[in-house]
Amino acid sequence: TRFANRKIRTDFVEQLTLDAMAVYSSLQPPADDHAMRQALHERLQTLVASVAPNATLLQFGSSVSGLASKGADLDLTLMPTDPKHQNEALPIEEQAQLVELIAKVMEDSGQMAEVHARPKARVPIVALKDSITGLKCDICMCNQLAVLNSRLLRCYMQLDPRAKPLAFCVKHWAKRRSVNDPYHGSPSSYAWVLLVIHYLQTTSPPILPVLQDLFSHAVPYADAGLVRTPDGREFDCYFYDDVERLRAAMGALPANPASLGQLLIGFFRRYAREFDFVKSVTSIRTGAFLTKHAKNWDKKEAGFRGDRHLFCMEDPFELTHDLGRVMDLPAAAWLRTALKAQSRRK
Ligand code: GTP
Ligand code: MG
């Protein structure tokens, strides 16, 4: 019987790998998706140039990380064209003014099915829906950290062929269970991808390296390094980005042969049974578990939905930002129930 059980289990994991690959394929955008996004990006750039001649729209989010599924939105941020000004602060009032101006230009162009200006939001944005492509698009101001963290995610996704399918499946699972919406107290798509990367950094042996811990002898990443945000704070955004070289070097390390099915089971087991929600923090910056105590996230902070820091995930650049902070007690309990149910179901 033991042999028979093992056989059933092996068959099950092999089938899971095939099913997960099928889900991954079904989520892929059509072949012309990239060209369509580029064309929309260029049209929007032309429109924006009339009100912000010294600024350029840069893509971030899943169009950059390679994790865009069919119909994913296009995330854009307005940045100074001259790299010398890239770190300069743009006061929030000026961001709000720009948002109003851009929204007006978009309205007047007649190319948009929807235009919403949100100048007073914590992150001022213009939300659009393009008539021609049907794509949704958010334009924010000076979000250099998001551009850089999207590039960091892209590098991780290129380092191992299992990373992208696993991230797609987990994002898809979170969407289907409605646990991928920070506005309603669950982790963002971005946060789920950080959890996947962290899991792959902490398997035994590790499948992904820690890019913020590797240093090249050459000058660090051209537009990374020290970044100053519009509110005057500074962030160390260096990471090793020579993916080709690293892939070659990784070939010499002990390989972890886990299949996609095994990794999916392992990911859900991690957050259903193993992760210490009370004490631990996930951190892709270090590829390790940090403690809430060390991050000073073990104190209750009043004023923001009572309890928080219930499921702690450190942002790779904005180290004081816990991406799990959006969760209150009922939301965290609901999420843990969903994770446990998935792990039991396998
Ligand atoms: P889909 O739109 O579902 O395909 O996912 P996405 O990869 O575009 O992720 P999401 O829409 O959640 O976020 C878009 C980008 O915004 C991410 O890639 C990050 O660069 C950035 N971002 C999202 N949430 C946060 C956050 O809480 N903190 C920071 N610093 N950046 C964030
Ligand atoms: Mg997006």
C-alpha cells in the first residue's frame, strides 16, 4: 500500500504541474498585446507632452515584470525626461495640478471612453479607459520606486523558468478568491508576487538568489542606486540585474529539481501551516525571515483600522512599508482560512 500511495501522490503532483501549466498558458495575453500596449503608451505620451513637455511616461507594474495576464491594465508614471532631475522632489500640490491638467487633455482628445482625475488621493492619479484598445490605464506622478520594483520583479521572473508560472498561478488564485485587493483589506498583486519570490528564495536549496545582496564590480544599475521620492525620503534601490550572467553562474550551484506542482503545494503549505504570522516578516531584500520586533512592527498602532501588521511583508526598497498593513483582523482571518483550505485541497 505504501508503494501504491506514493504512486497516487506522484501521479497527483505530475497532474497538478500539467494543470498549472495549462492555467499559465490560458492566462497569457494575445501575441499582439505587447505592440498594442506600446502603441497606447506612445499615444498617451504625445497627449501628455502638450502639458508636461519635460516629462516622459514610463511603464511599471505587470507590463514590465512580465506578469500581465489577458487584459491587465497599463500602469504608467510621469517622470522628468532628464535623468539629472529624476530624483528631484515634486510637491504633492504640483502632482495634483498635473493630474487635473492631464485629465483635461485626455478628455479633450476624444480617444478615451473614461477619464477620472483623482488629484486628492494619497497617490494622485488619472484613471483612463482607452476607446481604441479597450485597455485600462492609470497614470501616476513620479513613482520611480514602482518603476524600479517592477524591474526587480522582472529580473527575478527571468532567473528560473518556474518563477513566472508559479507567480501567475498564485496571482490567479488570489484573484479568484477575491484576496488581491488592498482597498478591501487583502494583499495587492504585487504583494502576492513578493511572497512567491520570497518562497523561492527560501526553499532548500534556494531556487532564487537575493539580487539586492549581490554586488557587481561594475557601476551599479544605471538608474538605480539612491532614489529620492517627492516627499524627500531616500531609498537604496540597488540590485544586481545582469540576469544572463547570473543564470550562467547559477548553473554551478546545487539544483532544486522541484516541479511546478510541488512548488504550488509548498507555497500554500508555507502560508497555511509553516509561516509564523505572530512573529515573522517576509523580506525578499534579505531572502530571509525578519522579526516584527526588529522592524518595530510588533506594537499596535492606533488610528488605522485598529490592529495591523497581521501578515507582514517588507517592501524591497521602502523598508518601513509593510504591504500587509491593509489587512485588519477579519480580513487576515479570512485570508488564512482561504490559504488553509487550498493547502488541504492541494
Ligand atoms: P496586475 O495589474 O494584476 O497585472 O498586477 P501588477 O503586477 O500590475 O500589480 P499591481 O497592480 O498590484 O501594482 C502595480 C505596481 O505598482 C507594482 O508592480 C508595484 O511596482 C507598484 N505597487 C503596487 N502596490 C504597491 C505598494 O503597496 N507599494 C509600492 N511601493 N509599490 C506598489
Ligand atoms: Mg497593474
